[in-house]
Amino acid sequence: MKKKDIEIFDVLSLRGPNMWTYRPVLEAWVDIGELEEFPSNKIPGFPERLSEWLPTLIEHRCSIGERGGFLQRLREGTWPGHILEHVTLELQNLAGMPGGFGKARETPISGVYKVIVRAWHEDVTRAALFAARDLVMAAIEDRPYDVEAAVEELRGLVDKHCLGPSTACIVDAADDRDIPHLRLSDGNLVQLGYGAAARRIWTAETDRTPAIAESISRDKDLTKQLLESCGVPVPEGRLVDSAEDAWEAAEDIGLPVVVKPYDGNHGRGVFINLTTREEVTTAFGVALEEGNGVIVERFVTGLEHRLLVVGGRVVAAAMGEMASVTGDGKHTVSELIEIQINSDPRRGSAEDQPLNRVRIDSSARLELKRQGFDADSVPPEGKNVLIQRNGNVAFDVTDRVHPSVAAHASLAARIVGLDIAGVDLVAEDISRPLAEQRGAIVEVNAGPGLLMHLKPADGAPRPVGRAIVDHLFPDGDAGRIPVVGITGTNGKTVTARLLTHLLQLAGEHTGLACSDGLFLDKRLVQGGDRANWDAANRVLMNASVTAAVFENDSTAILSEGLAYDRCQVGIVTNIDRPDHLGHNFVEDVDRMFSVLRTQVDVVLPDGVAVLNARDPLVVEMAELCDGDVIFFGLDEQLPAIVTHRAAGKRAVFVRDGQVILATGEEETAIGATANMPLTYAGRVAFQVENVLAAVAAAWSMGVGLDVLRTGVTTFDVGQVDAPGRFTLFEKQGATVIVDDAHNAPALTALAAALATLPAERRSVVYGPGADRMDEDLQAEGKLLAQTFERIVLCDDLSITRKRESSESRAQLRAGIDAAGRKVQVTDAGERRAAAEAALAQLTSGDLLVLQADEGGAAAMLDLVHLWMGQPMRALAA
């Protein structure tokens, strides 16, 4: 029974471009029950409570198009689905993520809505969605709700699941250049680009960062030796093996000195400006605990600086600070640190706080002891007390770096072998040469943090992510391989396999994810239906793939989105009467048009949409393409082809049995359909259409004419390349065809092909397959009755469905009866048994169509091959 509640009864993660937007989103199916009768302006106090809890909703412009637009809608009256969208986005924003895209749309069911929100990370957005639901319900019911606690929980999820700031800034810079990215782990391992053109990063390390260089950078003594041997200024010093040896080294070098771990990081265990034996020996013990060895080296006067070197060029520089307090005669040193230093809002552990909180560690205690204080001392009024000499390298000085200093830093990175390096140096003035001030480079670090340059405590942020991306992808390289996406109602798999064959002949290492499986070149990597996001993602991650082809049916686009952001070629084979209407609240052809157009929407500006000129809805998609369009069709007089050619554009069609490539008036024939095995001497029109689509796509990708001619005449020789897509067998005068037709347009095309084949009796073994609308099943039944004299209805065990198979078969029967033609109809149960019985009854002159399982054609093909090896019972008798 309906009630005043918001029920989220399903959530789809659309991880790539979809019918709503180019970006990943969550699509929530929401039932608001009786709240359908209670828009926001009919719930007393609701708009006020919501805007009080989330005052930043004033920034939501909504459809009004101006600041405060959503709150205006709230006051005037809007529904919970729309409100849930905005609250989800705002909770994400408060948790540190951009607000992003959102929509709320009605469905054919009253009170049920689709709420679509940008998903920066599925787990975070899902949590935000359900938190928003609870918040909105609390506001509706006038109950308390702890907004801050909910936001804090979401912040924790952001920290746990989302990319760190250093990696994120690189990914964002890649996105700005339209370079795609794939996250390869739960951490910060990210692939930029696709296939063989891709590069990989892990924070500020790349696949060009040598392991040897990383090892050198961790060994501080070895790093210093290499730098010194190449003339880079470094502080004198050496490794020591005991406290006594440390003091001897200090005496040899000359006081003051620095004591630090030789393989430490993040400044732990580093003691500077040591002037006494006690200080040196104490520091040795702490440094030894922090690393696997200890270095003593000359203390360099000045402040610590971090120079970021990318591809041999200094792209950013930051300076550290000295931290001190001034005594007031009342408070202890610890209290003064909190009052005078840590009270600065820039200090903290959050990503938007560039300065760390100052704490009294072992180094600070030594510094205090040197001045005669400890943490609990109360310095006299006006007394300046130094807490730490170096820390918080977060003050931008990029524009002040002297060219010779930059040259030294760049040389240091090259000597160690790092493509991206954080070079630490100490100098009194970064705008002067190091030699003038006895400055020195003290460390060279792999995988440097970038936050200090992205959000400095003072100074301009630096575009370090862009510098790294430009280093990895110079000269406008977008990290892309040719990607082809294929959608439509029928013909997708055959088109995909033929196109892949043509690309392989052209020398490409191909990846293919389609209904027949996942293929790398000709090797089947994973069988079954792999026309899905996961399989396509595997192809795009594969560094050996130079061209990728993907099949995308409407269900995949609706439930997962596309696996790629953009493509070089988008093919739409046909729409006709779309398959799978009724799924995901897509009830009509216009709505399905919005789904399938996604494939055309993502074609790159320098790419091509390959469209069926026979289908008016497909022709409409031409104006949606950012790139060029090639129309294909069986008839050169199709209006879309005629108009297109008149504008000097490209088309592929058939004339007098020849496949013609045309650019305007210029024409080239590539061969006769009679010589193309897939088309059975040109008699199977829907296979000819598939050839045209694949040829047009390959042509647009620069595949040569000789390769095209060879490819179309060698594909499906021996009926092995397109199994179960009108695969024909003949034995002692009987003909058997295995075909995967499962909808009315496919049956119409099949009937046209069968009309070219002589037969005395026509039979079919057919099942309803996946859930389809009653009217579609009845249309199939009518076509079956018009085409066959004997119909055997069966079950398909290869797929799952919500409705009983008997209900779907009843709709097929209703269509058969409505045809008004007397045919023999049998209910035979499971498909294999029905097919075996039908094969056993064949005699010369019979034509039998065996519908393949919707989950794959292999089982039916195996059964027919077994039958081909046995004598026909009727003839043997």
C-alpha cells in the first residue's frame, strides 16, 4: 500500500556515457508513494527546514537559471524526486566533491521517478543518495537530522575511495585535454588513454619512472655521491655507523651539522643545526630508529625549498618556513604554539589546509633545549622562541627561482634518472645562484607530493597536473587508439566481427567485445555474451590493442553506459521496431532513440558516424554527430544517400550486385556481393547491409581498398566467422538454418532471406527468449505464421526472465492466431529436445529454421553438426 515515503527500489551505476550525459551517473528508481499528491509547497515548514539545514542550496540555479533558482522551485512546489536530486548533489559538494549533473524524470508509473546524479565514485554517490533520502524525509516529517554527521561520514568515504589530490589533478588535466582515463585499482593507479596508446600514473610516478632511479633516490648517500660527481652542489658528509662515528664525522665536516636517516622520508628523524656532541649523539639514536642508516652532513644555512621537475623542466617551486612563538609571560610553549601558530585556519590535516599543525617532536625538543626551554616552560614576555627551523614547504616561489638554480635541479633529476622529481635544496635566497650563498641540493625524491603546489599557503597555484600530462602526451597526443562502437536493433555482432576481420588484415592488433565473446586478435579470451562494460574495459586496458571494436545493445547502454568516453567510429545498424522495449521504463520508440543516439553523441570531432540510410530514425541521428557521416544502404536512391552525395559526402551502397564506395560523384567498386560468403551469393539482404556497415567503418579508418576486397571475400568462409547468424546447412535435399532472430524486425529480414530459398515445407523451432512487451511477442507470432507451415514453440534456458515462459509463449500464440493462416503449432518445452525432434523428422525438400539460444548459438550449432554426421532417418529407410 502506498504511503508518504520515499523508497529507492533500484540503483543503476552508469559508468560511462549514457542517455543522460557523457559522464558516469547513478540512476535511482524512486517511488514517492502518496507524496505524489504533496509537492513541497503543501508540506508545512518543509522548504524552510530544508534551506536552514542546507543553506548552500541557494547556489543551485535549477531550471530557473539563476542563483536561488532551486529554492524558488521549492517554495512554489516541486516533488520529492527533484528535491532528492538536488540534496544528493549538495551533500556530495559539502563532502568535497563537485556538484555536477542531475536530473529527475517521471516514468510511466505514477509516483515513480528516475533520479539521476553525477557519480564521481559509485560508493560515495550511493551513500550520498541514501543520506539525502533520510534528510529529505526528516525535513518532510519535521524530525531532527544531523547534517554535519552525515557530511562528515561522506567526507570519510571520499578520503577512502576517491583519488588523492596529486593523482586527481593529473587526471583532471588529462580530462581538460580530452585524454580518457581508467582507474586500475582502489588506490591511485590510473591509466591515461586507451590500449597501446595509454600511459599509467601512480600519484606523481609514471610508467616512465625507472625502478633503478627510484632505488637511487631512496639511498640518500648514493644520490649525493652521484650528484657530487657531476658537479651539483651538495652538502659535505658521509654515512656513519655509531654515535661516536657521527661525532667524528661532525668534527671533520665542521659544525654545525645535520643528522638524518640515509633512507628516510617526510622529514622524520632529521636534525639540523647541531653544534654539540650531545646533540649529535642524541640525534644519531633517533635517526637510526627512522631508517636503516645515518648520514652526517654539513648544515646549510637558509630555508628548505622543494622544486618540482617534470620532464627535465622546473615547473613549480615552494619554500618552507621557520616556526616560532613570542612569549607573553603567562602561557607555556605548548600553549603558545596552539594560540599563535595552530590557530591559523590554514593549518590542519584536511586537503584544503596547506600547512601542518606544529607539534613538539624530537627535533623541536632539541631546538627548545638549545634555547633553555621545554614544552612546559613559560617564556618571558617578548621573548622569541624558535620551534622548528624548517617545515611546511608550502609557500610558492616559482617565479623567483634563478635560472642556474633551476638548471641544477633539472640536472639532479636527470642524474638520478627520474622523469618527475621533487628536488629539495636549502638556500637563503632562491633568486640567487647557489654558489653565492653556499646553498646545496640535499635530496632528490621520486613520487613527489603535488599538494604544496596545488594549494600553497601563499602564492599562486601551479598547473603541475597539466605539466605532467603534457610530459606524458606531447604534441597534442590524446592517448587514443581507434575505438568503434556498434549499436542498433539487429546486425551488431556480425558487423563487429567483420569489421574486426578487416582491421586485422590491415595490420591492427584488435580487441573485440561482442555477443560471441571477448577476442584479442583471433584468440577467444572469454566466451559467452561479452557485449558489456566489463569486457570492453578489459580491452581498453590491454596495452597490446591498437584498435578496439565494441557491440553495445540498448540494455547495456541503459544499465551500464558505454565503456569509453568517445570513439573514432559509431555505427548504428538500424532501429526499426526496437528490441527490449518495456525495459528500464523505456516504453516507446522515441525513448529508445534517446538511448541509441548515445553511440552517435560520443563520436569524436575527427571521427565518423556510420548510419543506415534505410531507417528514418537512424538518418535523424546524422545531425547529432560531431564528426562526419557515412550513410550505407542497399539502394543508392535512398533519399539520405542521394542528398548526402550531392553535398560531396561519403556513402556505401549496392548497384547491380556490386558494393560501391562513393564520395560525392566519385565511385569505387570493391566487389560483387555474389563473392561474399556471408551474404550467400547476395541473397541474404540483411547480411549485405552488415557488410556495407563494416566496409564503411573500415573505409573511414583508412583501410585500403585491396584489404577491403580481400576481407569481404574471406570472411565466413566455412561458416566459422559469424556462427548462428543465418548459418545454412544442406543435407540430402533438406536445408537447416541456425539464426539468432529474437524480434519482429529480425524475423522480417529472415523471411525475406528465406523467400530466396526454394522449399516444399518450412518449419521453425522458436522461443520467446528474454522478456519482451506483449505487442512485440504478438508481432513475432504473426510473422512466424506468415512464414512457416509448422511452428514448434520452446523454452530458452540460456537466459533469465521475470515472466513465465508459458506467458510469453501464449503471446506468440495470440500473434499466430491473429495472422489468420492455418499452421501447425506445437508446444515442445526445452529447446534442445525440440530441435532434435525437428531434425529427426526432416526429409528432402524441407527447410527448417532453428532459432539459436539468446545466450549464444554454440549449443544449437553443435547439435546441427552432430546431425550432419548422421544419416537422415526418413531417407535411410
